[in-house]
Amino acid sequence: MRYRVGILGSTGAVGQRFIQLLSSHPWFEITAISASERNVGKKYSEGAVWRLETPIPEEVTDLELVAPDPKKMDCDIVFSALPSDEAKKVEPLFAESGFVVASNASAYRMEDDIPLVIPEVNADHLGLIDIQRKKRKWDGFIVTNPNCSTIGLVITLKPLMQFGLHEVRVVTMQAVSGAGYEGVPSMAILDNIIPYIAKEEEKIETESKKLLGEFDGEKVKFAEIDILASCNRVPVIDGHLEAVFARMHENPTPEEVKKVFKDFRSIDTPSAPKHPIIVREEVDRPQTRLDRNAENGMSVTVGRVREGIRYICLSHNTIRGAAGASVLNAELMVKKGII
Amino acid sequence: MRYRVGILGSTGAVGQRFIQLLSSHPWFEITAISASERNVGKKYSEGAVWRLETPIPEEVTDLELVAPDPKKMDCDIVFSALPSDEAKKVEPLFAESGFVVASNASAYRMEDDIPLVIPEVNADHLGLIDIQRKKRKWDGFIVTNPNCSTIGLVITLKPLMQFGLHEVRVVTMQAVSGAGYEGVPSMAILDNIIPYIAKEEEKIETESKKLLGEFDGEKVKFAEIDILASCNRVPVIDGHLEAVFARMHENPTPEEVKKVFKDFRSIDTPSAPKHPIIVREEVDRPQTRLDRNAENGMSVTVGRVREGIRYICLSHNTIRGAAGASVLNAELMVKKGII
Amino acid sequence: MRYRVGILGSTGAVGQRFIQLLSSHPWFEITAISASERNVGKKYSEGAVWRLETPIPEEVTDLELVAPDPKKMDCDIVFSALPSDEAKKVEPLFAESGFVVASNASAYRMEDDIPLVIPEVNADHLGLIDIQRKKRKWDGFIVTNPNCSTIGLVITLKPLMQFGLHEVRVVTMQAVSGAGYEGVPSMAILDNIIPYIAKEEEKIETESKKLLGEFDGEKVKFAEIDILASCNRVPVIDGHLEAVFARMHENPTPEEVKKVFKDFRSIDTPSAPKHPIIVREEVDRPQTRLDRNAENGMSVTVGRVREGIRYICLSHNTIRGAAGASVLNAELMVKKGII
Amino acid sequence: MRYRVGILGSTGAVGQRFIQLLSSHPWFEITAISASERNVGKKYSEGAVWRLETPIPEEVTDLELVAPDPKKMDCDIVFSALPSDEAKKVEPLFAESGFVVASNASAYRMEDDIPLVIPEVNADHLGLIDIQRKKRKWDGFIVTNPNCSTIGLVITLKPLMQFGLHEVRVVTMQAVSGAGYEGVPSMAILDNIIPYIAKEEEKIETESKKLLGEFDGEKVKFAEIDILASCNRVPVIDGHLEAVFARMHENPTPEEVKKVFKDFRSIDTPSAPKHPIIVREEVDRPQTRLDRNAENGMSVTVGRVREGIRYICLSHNTIRGAAGASVLNAELMVKKGII
């Protein structure tokens, strides 16, 4: 028997990824999908302009789009692909009504009592759930995952913590899909680089410290790392590539760094990559188009680990960096018996 | 009366930029152009596959391509767009025979007695010319300009030296034209980022220290700056965009940094930009396609100067970063009476 | 003394081209610019996000944006870059109030009494102006230019009329700028071709017949040509490239066709290209990026004229195909004494 | 038990597709792979720079690269991904020595006694094999498949033959992978369209007539269709999109045309698509990136079937248009008992 899951904002770019990842999922079954008002009442195949390269999964083709309302969504878990301002209003209604909300939205990520989780990095932060429910008097709860440009970076920073990581400089080269289907006009990005993405640098700098922080049973104590980011939009469809400079008190060699990357452990659930971090030895990898789909887009690929320590990391922004991250959080909670 | 100039390697990507920049030049007249053996004897319009968007200048259309041989090149100054290994052999022959060699090649950049010059940055390094001629017993001499990814960066670092600049982290996003016409296959770069350019990081890290070093009348004492670079190839035609993190002992504010950028002075010759550094205040500038041609591709455009200090700089890699750099060096030498 | 001109819809993609082409124009002076309501009252530099690679012309930087209202626009001629539905309402108000309206909008192109003109092709169709004014009782009048994909094609078809042109098959490869700044999302077009542009094929098929038709003093008799078009959006910034198959009763040779292309005459006004049609003999030209700016983007470049007759033509869609077309119409009318 | 197969030219772009398609094939087992001299003796993973997005199949990783010599290739069938001039010399050596040669090279396609085959289109042309072996006194034989831009087109033309097809005008928009990995420099194609591909139009025009011709037991009588092509290179990685105008004596309606497209039959072998032609009803499909991988890149997707008859067809140029075509020919021969 599978858990019945719903998708909030199922017709957008991230919503379609949720559909794609959750169809034929061994633990989850899509039973409810929401859309904005003008599409409510339509079948999914009529309300959504499907833009992925794989066909619309049959199980949702005829499913009816409903309003993002706890009374209308017939399921146990909701995955949220809502824009931040809408998530802010809607997600608490679901948590209050007893739903598990696995959210990709940024609205509640930085709240004290709401877990911001990458399963391989800080699964123990789920301990905040009890505190959250008590404090907010909710039957359900909200669990969030980080921003698409934070997630690949932090997966690689986590194993560096053991060496006394204290300073990070990171420059991102981010795909257009990160801005949603209509986010980046082609006239803005063909033969061009845009060295600015609104609020992105702030998200990387704050979310990373929460993710790498310690949960003491009450709250998360932020990691003390000096992080500066510089974010760029580049003309690629999918995949965020990041150039990282990391300083550690113990000054590990590139070989030592590669070793801890390779040893980084999978959480061993259906969508979890066997190798959360793949280390490439070629001088010119990872490359965005060639490596973004590693382990179905769920692995982070690292390369060019050099003295400095400097390295390159790459992750798929709408899979590992968005829908896949929420799905993985839900799988973790099932595995841990929280759901 | 104009100086008679020749171009070594006149048919390649940088060679064509030399042709473009030197045609109708008020001080220089193209009188000799070299090509590789199979094109010697042809007219320029027959030996070169012209690939720039402006038409072939009339003054070279019928000029005959000759071998890169001092006896065949009828001129006073030669501009070198040769590949490094060829430059290594050919340029000394010209210097020995009394030519002024203004070279864009990397072969001699790091030699003790050969000036590596950006006119606005270290014009005084031209003092090495006397030392070079004495030591090598040459009638002529070689003057070089830095690599395309170094030049934009160093123009912005120079004014920061007054604040005690001691650490730089830079990530480049470099245009395909930097690798020459056939350098980057389209299959390698469409919908892709390649986080590696052979020898590029080393060039940035060493050339910068020489350029920012002090000439004491005998030799150049390298600047003591901790520089690390991470170089990437991106799918744009022209323009190298760089994300810079700079640490200075005096800790200037962004406003102070912008002021010294804006105050940075032109050398006031025909090809020199009025503003070597243009500071943009918009949150999303410079952008590669929109800003690479600022002041005919000779200005460096800077933006997003933030606490950190962090900023973005952009320069045209085959104009300011290659052919234009050599031309500017020649203009500087004319102005200073060295030629 | 220069004519005082206004631009309707001055802040959009085509509006910006009008600004660029009309600044420093020898016959015209920009004295009025309109924008949509939320920008009225602002200076141009504040109300427009300037996206061209040349800087905002100084003469408009501080000019105030006004409503598209005949009473607010202080000028003699208005150039219209309005979207079709807005043009439909606004342009007649200007014509009624005595303005000359040179419109790039599609709203009135196919009206019986409104000239649809390409100066080099059918200048005599301006004879419709008298009929228009009489019929509509307007003090001013409207003159239109064709759609961006029609114009390059028809300039090449006109000289073929003398050979008894009767059938045309054309496939277009159109730049993203043709859809306006936000018209084509980057996710839609990176690594992709879209074989559909709404209403484009119909425009080519109908406008061409009007343009190539005969004005008998009363009305335009449409040309009897069997035209079928297939329109595609391709990932280039500017420039519409078209592959044409043309059948003529007289069956001319490729050499004869090239001759009439080369002989096609300029109208000899400030913006008119010296060569309305440039014929390239290279086997692989015209190419979009290399040839779109020929004669400041006002020439049509033709190549690969082969048995068939088959050929390729290219024109700049926002210059020759939009703003430049309207400006040329206005210049023609000045030259003919109509204005 | 599986047939033992070899790949000639296994390290190039098409060679890698052969490796990808033949690994884990139910009927074939890769036992021999050839490369050019400098890579002979290396393992495949060392001699090939693997550029596909899926990993190198384990079964070839350690396989040794050998010379393209019948004595060195231990197998029954060879698939040829050789360049045309090399194929010309090498393929007959294999045929003579008793191998079945399934070739993607153009060298022998138009020879009278060599079958040029698309299984769904003209399987009966395999009758030429007997004639070939007799005439050339070969133990083995050569069977070829058409050029990448011909194949998608002809699959759609075949069902139109029943309506009396007599005239075709086709304009192609072809991916860069069609020219091989280094075939199209990025500087040539970024923000550009190149309206020329050497020999491509001739291939479409001649190969189509042979493929659609009738085999009378002795020779192929070419189809009498007036075909003109205009071929363009566009900035997409994979996928050839073609705009077709087709004239038929019986003048079918678009609905009739769509019906025969949909009814076109699969040959029902492991790599054969269930639907050789997929008909899309959306107004803007097929699109290159979204549809090129339909049925693992083996289906042709058709759309926009309009009066004219006009339509768009799309096929994956290195799968259905190259390696997959040869594999399908081999499967057909196995199924028919020829192998």
C-alpha cells in the first residue's frame, strides 16, 4: 500500500517534475493535484502545458485539478511547488489540517521551528517537527528543502565540516529553468550571461548556515562559516554548476577531500542516489549537459578538486535542487517512521 | 605620416581583429601581413576566411600574404597574433632584426627582461626594453600584453592596490572566441558549461603578479597577492565576464571602491578608452552581450560592487583582451617616444 | 529644419529601435514619446529598460513619456510601435487629428484604402492616401509597412515579377526578437526549434500579394501568385533567414536572377541602403549573425541562388523588418512631397 | 545465443551511438571494435572520449580497439560508422571476407547493386543482395542506410506515394551533431544559422528517389518525383527538423494524410519503434528538443499537417538517422532470415 500524495502547484515547471518523479513511485501514489483558479476543474492534460521530454504519466492524465484547499485535496502528504507568496498563505492551512507538507517553497525555510533538510546532510533537524507542532498547535507540519543553488553546494560542504570548514566563496552558473518556464526571456540570455539573480546570494548565504548547523534538541545553532556567493544566470536549460573556494582549519589535501566526498553516504530510499557525491577525475568534468542527469539527476557531481581547496560541483536544479529534494525528504520521513 | 606596421598571423581570429583595428588607424598603416605557408602569395581576401561582422577593410583586400620572415615583412612594427609555439621561434628573429614586436602571444610574457604591459596599469615596465636589448643584443625588442582573461581583471585590481590588496578569488565565464575559431566545437558548448580551460588559471595567477609588480629600474618585483582562479567556458561568442572577491588591508567600502574605479585614468591615445573602467549601478550589469562593446570593446565594465569586496567585471576578449591590447601598447610607445 | 516626430509605444523592443534609428536623423527630430499608463510622466531613461547594445541617445534621455493621445504628442509625424489591438484604437485618432501615421502595426495593413508599402517595391501605392483621406474624412492618414518576415521576402520577389513569378514556397527561420522582449521564453528555444509562429504564415501569404499588386489609381489589385509559407522560430537574437523556392513563367537562369537582384534600385534617402539587395557568391552565405547588419541592417542579403529557382534571403527583423521600414516610408513621403 | 557484431569507427560520434544502441541488445553482442591507428591496442575507455550523457556500457569498457581489418575483427556482422572515403576502401574488404556489412557511410549508397534501405519503406530492396554477391563474387555483402536528413523525410513520403506523390520541396534545420563532434565550431553557429551543408541537398534529392523506387527483381527503378531541398545548420545539439511541401495527383486532405501517417506499420523488431510515424495535433509540435527522443529516438514525429500539403517532420539524426538505422537494417535481415 502506498501513501496518497498531492501536489500543490502541479502545472508549473517544478510541479511537472513532481508529477514525473512521483508517477510509478513505489511508496507514493498521486491522488490530488492543485492548480490556480482558471484551471480548476480541468483534467491535468488539459490544464497543464506539459513541457518535459518524457510523456505525461498516464496516472495523472485524467486526474482533475482542484483548488489548493485542504478540503479539496484527498491525500496524506502534500508536496508544495507553490510560489513563495502563495506558499506563505496556503501551506499553514494544510499543516493545521493534519497534512504533512513537504515544501520546495522558500516561505518558511528560515523559520526557527521549521526544519530545512537535506536528508544526507542534516536528517536530525527533523527533530524540530515536534517543537513546531507543539508551538503552532498543528496536527500536521511543514518540512522544507533548500533553494536549488544551495543544495548542491551544501551536500559538498557537509563532509568538509570535519576539517574545520570556516570560509566559502562560491560563484554559481545557473540554468534558466531555475527561474520557471517564463522566468528568463530568450532575448535576455542568448549569447549572454546575467550576473544577478534576485535574492539568490542571500539564500545561499543564510540557508547553508542553517543546514550545516547543529540541532541541540530545541533549536538549530547556525554554523559559523563565512560564506559569500556571486550568482549568475547562464544559457543552459538545466543544471547549476558552481565554482567553490573552501578554507578549512585542518588544511586537507585534495586527495583527502576527494576521499570524504566519495565516502559520503546514501540514505538508501527509492529516490536516493547511491552516490550522493560522484567524484570525477577528468580535468574537464563535471560539465552541465553531460553530468546533470547523474543517477537520475539526484547525485551531485564534483570535479577539479585542487589545492586551495578549489572545486567544481554540479547538480540538477529542478530534480535534486527542487522536486527531487522534497520527495527525498518525504522518503526520509517515511523511513524514519515520522510519516 | 603613419608608421608602417605588419601583422604576424593575420588570417586567424585575433589576426582579423588586428586588421579591423589597424585599418584607418591615424598613426599606423598596414603594409605587411603574414600567413602560414599554404596561403603565402595569395591576396588577403583569398587567403583569409573573413569572419567578422564588418566587411574586410579595403586597404588589405589585395595585400599579399607573405611568410613570417623579417626579410619579407616591409614595416617598422609587427603585431603578433601567432600561436605560442610559433611565436617562440619567430618573434626573436624580428626583434633581432630591429623590429618593434608588440605581441599578443604568451611565449615571452613571463621572461624577466620582457615587459608585460597594460598601458593604464604599468606603463613604467617599458623600462625593461633597454635591459632586454642590452642583454639580448637585439636592435629591436619585444613587448607583450597579458592573456585575455587576465587583462580585464588586472585593470580593476590596479586601483585596489592603494587599499592594500592581498587576496583575490576570481571565477571566469569566458567566451568561445578566446579559443580561436575552431577551438570549441559546438557539440561541446551548446547547452553546456565547461569548467576548464587549459593553462588559463596559471596565466591569471602569474601574469597578474607581474603586471601589478614594481619595476625598480632593473627588474620587476612581483606583487604579493594570493590569487586563485577558476576558469570556465560558456556559450557566448565574445566577452569574458568575471566574478571577483578581493580582500584589502584597508577594508574600503563599496563606495570607495567605485570611486577609485571611476577615477582610473585613460592614457589618451587613439584607441584608448576614455574610461578604462566603466562603473554600472544597475543591479544586473555588466552583461556579456550588452556591455562587451563599451567604448569599441576597449573599456572594462564593472558592476555589482558589494561588501566583501565582491564585484563583476567584463571585457571584450579579442579586442581589449588581445588585438586591442597590443595596439594600445604600440600607441603608448609612440606617445612616450619609444618608437 | 527637421520634422518633429513622435513614437507611439516607445519603450518596447521595436520602440527602442525607433529611438535608435531616429536619434541624430538628418530629417527628423524626436519631440514626443508615448508609453503605457504606468510610465507616463517619467523620463524616458526611467520608464524604459533600455536593452540595445548602443547607449540611450542623449536627446531622449530626459524626454517625458506621455499618453498615446493626439493632444499630448507634440509633433507632426507619429511612428507606431503599438501592439496590434492598441494600434487599432489609437492610430485612427491620430490620423483624424491630422498626423501622418507611419505604422509598423498589423492592424490596418490589409485595409483597402490604407497603403502597405516598401519604398523600393511599391511606392506608387501611396496614391491610396488621397482615397483614404477622402473616404475617412481624416486630416492626416495612415501608411503601414509589412510584417518582419514578409518584408525581406517581398524585396527579393519584386524583381522576379518581370520573369512572370507565379509560385512561391518559403520556409522562414525567425529570430526571437520578432516576438518582442518577453515573447519567447529561453526554456522554449534553447537547443530547440519551434515550427510555429501565430498568424505569421497568413501574414506572409496575404501581405505579399498586396505589396506586389498593381495600384490602378483607385485600388490595389492583388498579385496572382500561389504563395505558401512555413514559419519557424530559431535560437538567434536578430535576423530572419528564409529559404525560398520561386517559379517563374520565363524560367530565368540563376545568373539572370542574380543580375536583377543586383540591379534593384535604392530610393536614395538617408536611411535607404545603397544596395537594397546584396548578392553574396560564397556557398554558405548569407548567415544570420554575419549578414544581418549589412548596411546598418537595412539591406536584404541574398545567396545560394540556384536552379529551381532556389535562394536564401536574410534581413534584420527589427530594423529593415520593423522600425527601419516605417522610417523609410516616412523618408519616402518626405522625398515625394507628401509630407 | 546472440550474433557477434563489430563496430567500424567505434570511437566517433556515430560510433558511440552504435555502442549505446548495441549494448544489452537482445539479438546482438559487441565482440569487436575498431579505431584509427593511434588508438589501436587501447581499451575502449582509454581510446574513446565518451561524450554521450549515459555512461559507457560496461561490456565495452575493457574491450580492445583493433584495426579495421577483417582478420582482426572477431564477429559476424560489422556496423560501419566510417567516414565515406575510408568506408570506400574498407567495407568491400569485409564483404569479400564474408561479413555482413551494415553501413551508415555514404560511399556505396547509390551503387546499382547495393541496397539502400529503410526497413519500413523498402525492405524488398534487400533482394539486391543476391545480385550484389553474384556480380562482385563476395561471400558477404553490404547493405546501407540513407543520410540523416533523408531518412526522416522519406519515412513520411512513403505513405504519400499511394496518393500519387510527384513533387517535394523541403527545407531542413539540422543539428550540429550531424557534422560529427568537431564538425561545427561554436563560433560558426552560436546566434547563427548557416544555410549550407556540403553535399546534403544532393543526397536528399538522389537517395529519396532510390528509396521510393521499385525493385523489379533485377534493379531499382527510381521514383519519378521532382524533389528540391534547401539545407540549413541550426544551433541545436540533436534532431533534424524539416518543413515539407508535397504535391500529389490525388490531392488528399490533411485528414487523409494524417490517417496514412498513423497507419504506417512497424517492422516489429527489438529496436523498431511501435509507431514509425507519430502524428501530433498540437499547433506547435514537433519541436526539436521535446520530440527528438520519441520511442528512444527511433520514431519520426510529424505535425502541422495542413492544406498544401504542408507539414513538419522531425527525427533524431544520430539515432534514427544514423546508428539506429543500421541496427534496424540488421534486425530486419535477421528477421527475414538473410543473416
